[in-house]
Amino acid sequence: MTDASRSRESQPTHRLPREIAVPDDGLLAQRAYPEPPHAYRTPFARDGARVLHARAFRRLAGKTQVFTRMPGDRATDHFRSRLTHTLEVTQIARTLATALGLNVQLTEALALVHDLGHPPFGHAGEKALDHALKAHGLGFDHNLHALRIVTWFEERYASFRGLNLTLAVREGIIKHSHDYEADEHPELAEYFLDQFPPLEAQLIDLADEIAYLTADLDDGLDAGALQLDQVRDSVPLFRGCHDAALAQHSSARPRLTTSEAIRRMLNSLVTDLMQEVRRRIDAGGITTLEQVRRAPARLAAFSPAMEEKRANAKRFLYDRLYNSPGMEEVHAHAGLVVEGLFERFMQDPDLLPEDHRILIATEGLARTVTDYIAGMTDNFIEQTWADLNAR
């Protein structure tokens, strides 16, 4: 045996039984409107391409992830947008699916579409839109809104409305991060609400967590909203990775050792997730997709030790970044613009574009107004707000 082959044999394997992966044919590869198979692309590869070419996907470039600037500063191109965040989630998700032997093209499609339903101004905008809808007995859920986008609002094909995505992708859109009750959402009956989604979909929520935990620390430090000593003192996962970076690169500039720590932190989270999924599959004796769906709990998870570190990092980001005093101005402005614009359109529906006004009869005014606002980019909603206030 050669040294190279001995080295390969000694490396841990994370690949799962082949039958756990979603196949490229069968029920989950079906579409609402039947289409002939493509000559050289799987159904899920086609789904990923359809999302990538969608107008709603392009608009993610103009939607906030956490911030585009700190209060009082000029905007910068360095911080993540909702689009760049989506691309980072996609890279992480592809890595996980490849290592675990899952359906990589389905995983990629799910990652690309997972944030399609977010409104402008990040989570502050989503909270404001949900608050505005509550007065009308409704609510805003970005997963359900993403489903509306891909099944109705995107118009690119002469044969049908929407993108006509496969059942697996549509199920993953609504279930990758949330379990819906069948009695509360009868309109979602076709999406197996009594079962967990496939592992490809389960992984998206945690790939999302990994991406934003590491990226938001990175952006927060880069913006000066977070201080290095503060992060080291409060986030043990980062501190351990930063110590290792300093030990290996003692003469490197501080910015580079910080970047090295973020990279190591991301790698630690991904590796732990792979190992824990493999452990749970083995412990449960799970060998089929049906068993994944009927398991007692979701199988995609971090180990207990890493979950504690992840939760600690998330609490830190909420306390010191997302809900920090410096972000209050940003959140207040988002609420003012979103809720103010909502009320203006509710009072005068003629301000809506014609293609939205015609939907009022079937969708109701409040939902139609919401659909219009949710599709806006940050710049477009700011300009629309300014134009209406100038009248």
C-alpha cells in the first residue's frame, strides 16, 4: 500500500447511504406543469438555473443583509448584500452535500432560492411588514412569500406562470427552516407537512447559520461596529480559532489573522455538522429517504458542544450587532418607510402599478400591497418613499 492510499484510507468519510439522497427522477422531480426531460441537465440543475436567471434573484443584490453602512457613514460596497450572502450559503451547502453524498444540484437550487422572499431592509424590513399586516389579520413569512414568487410572480415562460420548479425545491423553500402545521396551512397540503424534509433541505438552514454567523462577525469587525477584543472575550469559538491563527501566523497583520480566524471558524462549523449528521444517521440506523422523513427529529444538526458555541455566537451578534444601540436608527428608519408606504398604498391603491392593481380582486388589497413592497430593493423603496412624500 502506498503512502497516498494509506493517507486516503485514514481520512474520515462522511458519505451517507446512497438511498438517503433525493433521486433525479420520481415524485420529487415532478413539476406542476409537465415538461419533457432535458437532454443533458437534471431537473434540479434546471431549477437552479431558473432561480439564478429570475428577476427576484437579481433584486437580492439591492437588498440589505445586515447593513450597508453604519449610521452617519457613507454606504460601502464591502459589506454583504442578500445576494452575496446567498452565494456564500450556496458554496457551503454544495460542500456539505458533496461530502455527505447527497444530491448536490438539488442542494444548490435550494440554497439559491432560500432567501428569495426577503423584503428590503433585511430583518428590520420583514418585521415592519409583518407588523403592518397584523392589523389586517395577516402576517408576512418570507418562506411563504418565496413560494408565491416562484409559483406566480416570476413570468418568463409562455406555457405557465412562475418558474414551474420541481416538487422537491418547492417543498424545500417552505420547510428548510420551519415546520408548518397542516391545520393552519391547508394550502400547503401537497408538501408533506407531516414529515421532515429531505436532508438536502435540512442542510440549508444550517448552511445559512454558518454563513451569516461568520460573515456578520467579519462585516461587524470590518465596519468597526464590533471590536476584536470584545469578540474574543465573548465568543469562545472565535477566540479558539483566533488563537490558532496567531500561533501559526504570528507576524501577519491583524486584519489577516482575523480573516484567518473567521475561515477556521467556518471550517469548524461545517466539519462538525458533517460529523454530527453522519453520527445521527448511524445511530438511528437510517438508510432510506423515507426514514429521514419519518425520523423522530431533524437529522441535520450540530453536535451538542458545537451547538452551545453556535448559540453563544448568535446571542452575541444579536446583543452587540443586530440589536445594538448603533443599529436603532437603521431599524427605526426601516419601520418608518415600510409601514408608511404600506399605509399610503392602502389609502390610495391607484398608486400601485397596474400589474399589481389587477390582483386586488383575487388577493385582497393588503396582500397585494405587501407583495409589491416585498419585491422592492432598498434603493427603490427609498426613492418611492421620497417621491410620494414630495407630492
